[in-house]
Amino acid sequence: MKEDFRITHTKLVTQETKTTKLFLILFYLLFLSFDAFYYFLYPLLKGKKQGIPNEGLGIWLYVIVIGLLPIGMYFLKNQKPFIVKYIYLFGYLGTDIIHNLIIYLNSEKPFQAGNIVEILFVLFTPIFVNRKYFWIASSTLIGKYILLGILLRDSHVLLPILIFLVFTAIAFVILNRFFSYIRSLTSIHEEFRQNEKLAVIGQMATAIGHEIRNPLASLRGFSQLQLERNPTTSEFYPIMIQEIDRINIIVNDLMYLGKPNVVKLKKENIEEIIAYTLSISKHQAEQYGVIFETFMEGPLPSIECDGHQLKQVFINLFKNAIESMPEGGQIKIKIKVIETGRMLISILDQGLGIAGEQLKSLGEPFYTTKTEGTGLGLMVCHQIIKDHLGQLNFESKIGLGTKVDVILPIRQ
Ligand code: ADP
Ligand code: MG
């Protein structure tokens, strides 16, 4: 983690150094060429006297601004590029304010706005991709003209203020555009990484799962056989069978990650699917002191679904409901046809419930609040129900319990 941070930081320093160098080149190019034009070329064309006027800081303005260069270079060399833009912002503007005050304070001359290099400060904020710098740079620049306006009592500052407001707005739009672009890139990258992680886990899980399932099936078979042979002598066989079933559920969930999700639709009887699932969950329910109660409304039509996959869904949902009730209780299963040709299966527990902010995380791979949980169950449920074009909804109250609604199309 620390290593990761160092690498990221080094990359950022490199980026900032590059940007700062570009900024410095443009800064001096603009600063010097603007004044060269203003004080030499322009008067030359007009046949007037040329040269740097001897007012304000005069030549010292240039000495100070060029003197900022070794300071900037020092910080660049020492891997501290982030501060350089601030040194220039405050160094240049501070010098410029003093320069202007010397010229215009106690003088009748109308105020003339400074070098266009100032616009560079604002327009470079999106390139530094730094919100804090944006706010500081734009408010300092506008603040400079407001301050001069107040001190000199001169309304000529209004035009530069207006111009800077426009440039600030443009820079703001570009900056936000950059940020939203970076955000979407990051989220695509994150999603890609998550998918890649899942794909690798899935492939491994499928390979291992295949190898585990067969020996597991024979283990379960033999344990069952022993239980039938010695029904009274050992209490361990039911536990062995139950534990094997538990491994089976986990292996099935894991294997689902790696398989291409093809649903084999067949007409199935939902009552049978639920009855089968309940028989699997029976052992665990007994252990937790949980009783199941099933309510069915009217004659239920068969639905087109992949029975095997739906069993996996209900095994997981019942298991979660049972595990939410360590003190025991009742789980109600209500099945009915809802008017739009869809079937609703509600599972209501009286368990611990799920907090509002956790509801959003349900179904994320590996999200679990249990010490022995895998965080795979609901992810598999969501995927299977989605493949069936159905819906999986959760409603929960902390301390009262959770209602899970599975809605499936009947399709007949
Ligand atoms: P696991 O059961 O292995 O933790 P799941 O994906 O099945 O993984 O469930 C994820 C999490 O959702 C659980 O850890 C639990 O916090 C919460 N959860 C799911 N169903 C219920 C429920 N019926 N009552 C309370 N919490 C639940
Ligand atoms: Mg679970």
C-alpha cells in the first residue's frame, strides 16, 4: 500500500514538473514579448522614444520576475513542483501591485491594466487540474484589480475585472470537464479491474469446483449411507451431511462466477422448487431454531425458468434469512401471481435487518458482514434473476427483519 502510494506520488510529481516547466516557458515568453512589443516595437513603428519607462519599479520589475526563476528551479529540482505555481502567482502579482501603486498613487495618470501574462495564470488552472489553485489564482487576480481600484480610486480597473471574470468562467468549465473526464476514466478502469478480478476468480473457481464436486458427491452419498445403516449410533452423520451441503453451496456460488450465464428455460413448478430448497435448508433452520411457513395464493401456474438456477437463488436467500435470526424465529414465504403476468415470491424474516446505507452494497462481489460469509450469495442471486429478466428487491428495518421480493416473468 505504501509502495503503491509512493509510485502514484512519483508519477504525479513527474506530471506536475512537466506542466510547471511548460508554464514557466510560456510565462517568460509572454511576459517578455509583451513588454518588448509594448516598449520597443510599438514605439519604433510610431517613431517614438523606445525603452523601458523609468516609472514604478522600472528595471527592477524585470530583475525580480526573472529572479523568481532560480527559486522555481530549486523547488523543481527538489521534487517539490506543486508549490512553484503559487510562488509565481504571489511573486508576480505582489511585485505588480507594488509597481502599480508606485506609478499611480498620487498621480493623475489613468490606470492601465498590466501584462497579459496574467491571463496565463487563469487559463493554466485546468492544465494543472487543481481546484484549489483555480480558486486561489482567479480570486487573487480579480482581488488584485479590486484592491488597486479601491486604493487608486480609479474605475479603469473595471475592464480587466470583467475580462478576468470571463476567463475564469471559461477556465472553470474546462476544469470541470477535465475532472468529469478523469472521473469517468477512473470508474471505467475500476470496473475493468473488478471484471478482470472476477474473471480470474471465476476461471479458477470453475476449475477447482469441478474437481471438488465429484469427491464431495461421493462423500455425501457415503455419509448418507452410514446414517441410514446406523440411525441411532452416531449424531455426527447429520452434521457431516450438513457441512458437505454447505461446501456445495459455496462451490456452486463460486462456479457461477466463471460460467457463461446461459439460462435453460423450461416449464417448472415453483412449489416444487421451493419445496426442494426448503428440504436443503431444513438442517440449518433446525439448528437456528427457525421455522418456515409457506403461503400460496390460488392455483399457481408453472413458470418458464431454469429450475436449477432458481434453486440456487432460494437456497441463498433462505440461508441469509436463517443466518439473520441467531435467536430463532419464523420465516414466511408468500407466493402469488401479480396482475402483470409475473410471479412474486416474498421471503420475510424476523432477523437483524439491514441498515439503509448497506442496502446499496448488497450484491457486490465479496460484500459480507459475517465472519464466515463469502459475500457471493446475493451476487449470484442478482445475476440469475437478471438473466431471467426478473427483479430482486430488498426492504428492511433494523431489528425487525427483512423482506426480499423475487419477481419472475411467467412467460406462457
Ligand atoms: P454472505 O451471506 O456470505 O455474507 P450474501 O451475498 O449472501 O453473502 O449477503 C451479503 C450480506 O447481505 C450479508 O453479509 C448480510 O449482511 C446482508 N444480508 C443479506 N440478506 C440478509 C437478511 N435477510 N437479513 C439481514 N442481512 C442480510
Ligand atoms: Mg449468504
